[in-house]
Amino acid sequence: MNIAISAYDKRSSGISSYTLEVAKLLSKDFKKISLLSFQNMEIPGIDVIPLNLTYYSRPLPIITFMKNREKIREILKNFDLVHETLPPWGSVADNYITTKWGYVSHFKLSLIRLTGLSFPENIGAFPVTFQHYLMDKWSIKRAKFIVDVSKESPNFIPPPVELRPPKSYECSEKLRILFVSRNLNMPRKNLKTLLKALRMVNIPVELHLVGEGKVKNQSSFPIIYHGFLSREEVILLMKEVDVLILPSTYEELGFVGLEAYSVGLPVITSDIPSFRAVFKESPKFPPKDFRSLAKLIISLNCESLEKLGRLSREYVAKSNEIARQKFLSIYRKLLSY
């Protein structure tokens, strides 16, 4: 039984983390799981197949795929089943399942990217999203099964994440809050709402920011800039803070929150569909309502933080097993045809 997961691209942020975690989860049940990767890498227990692209252009993803389609077809032709996590990079196979990202139409997604991304990324909002629309449509049309990761539906499968050793809790004088974004000034990450909320709280806080950029601090609470950190460095930092806050106005997944769950770090999120589907143990607030967020922050204490962290980590263990069983069920069904 030859199974390939396609494809890993570290430039695709949360999708790359999801792809890697799916591969690691399934490697426990199959002697050989192959992972197609745009970058050279080694992962214990997983057969990584480097995909050396003939052509690559971030503004032209559909051309990138078309230029490399025959190469990937040749790689995938000997696999019994292809699990596509990055559409359409598995759609050349005959027997494959795909992954649906997002919970809004592509037109609405274009508007979100236009207003929610930083310059110059937002320039490509409509042309790049239209290409994604064409690629997604092609993948979904031919797929034998469509995994939904961004909203609750009959095809929803909880995103897996490796369970890590839990963080320890020690009450400190300040509530140490973590915010993570590759660009701190990206509008849809909604750091502005968090800053407004922190100006209202009457408890000592310390804000830790991970990502590129700076923000204006017009308040008395300290801000600690960590700059860009690797995935493992972020996870280490999670063990030194008290809570992660995800105030995004739109996210397809928000994988950094799952990584927080995996170490038992509590997460507060905005109330959007993808977060409702994934972060079952997180208090939520309307994305623009900084007053509601301030109340949630004020309500936190050492006991409640420890409880939230424990429940979050327990949830990861349960959802990983649910994901594993659902994936195995889909695989067995498609491989029996």
C-alpha cells in the first residue's frame, strides 16, 4: 500500500504545518508514508520525496503548477492513494482525496486579502485568489473525498498536532500574553484590537510579540519583541508565557493555536468559524469587540489558566485520535475499490 501526501511547502505557513502533522500522524499506522516536499528535508519515519520545481512564481501559482504538472504526475503514478493537502498538487493522480481550506467564497476571500494583508501582498488579492479558485475547483471536481478543516461540516476532520510535554504553571506578578504573526501589522491578524483591550485592563500585563515589524505602544504595559522565530522556537516561548491570544478577523486554520494546545498553553480566540471548529476549549470574543476581550483577560487567574491549559492538551489527544480513525476509514474505503 503506497500512500503519498502532497505537498509540503514551508512558504504556505499553516498549511505546511498541517501537512507535516498529517504525515507524522499517519506514519504510526503505515510502514511507509511518502511526503512530497518543495524543500529538501529529513523527517524520521517518513519518506520525503524532494520536488525540484522547474518553475516557481508566488504571484502565478497556476502557472507554477502547469509547468510542473508532468513532473509530479510521474512521481505520483505508482502510488495507490494520494492525500492532497495543498491543492492542486495531488490532482494529477487517479485516486486521491483533497483538502478544502477556508469557509467563504473566493470572491469574498479576495476582498479579505485586499483589506487584510499588508502591502505589497494585498496587490495580488484578486488575480492570485482567482487562480486559487481555478485550482481548487479542479481538485474538488476530481477528488474521491474532500476533507474540511476550516468549518464544522459532515466532512470536518480535526487538524492533528503532535502532543508535546506540558508546560508548568507558576503564578507570576504579570500576565504574560503571546501574539504571533509573520507580519505584526497585517490587518486581518487584528493586533489593534488586542492592544485596545490591554489598555483597558487593570492588572499587570506583559505582551510578547513574535513576527516582523513594530507597533506603537501608547500604554504603560511593556512590549517584548522577539522578531521572527522558527516553529520550534515559538513552541519553546509558549512554555514561558501564560496565554496565547488569536484575535484574527479571518483565518483558514490558525495552526499556532493548535501548537499552543499541544503544550497546554491556554488560547483565547476571536469568534470566527474556523476557530469555533478547532479551538473547543478556548474562550471567544467578537473580533472587533476589545471590551469583551478585556473582560476575558481580566477574568484569568492562575487556577483558570492551568485548567484551560490542561483541557486544551486533553482535547488535542482526543482530536488526534478522531482524525486518525477518520483518515484510516477514508483510506480503507478508497483503497478497497
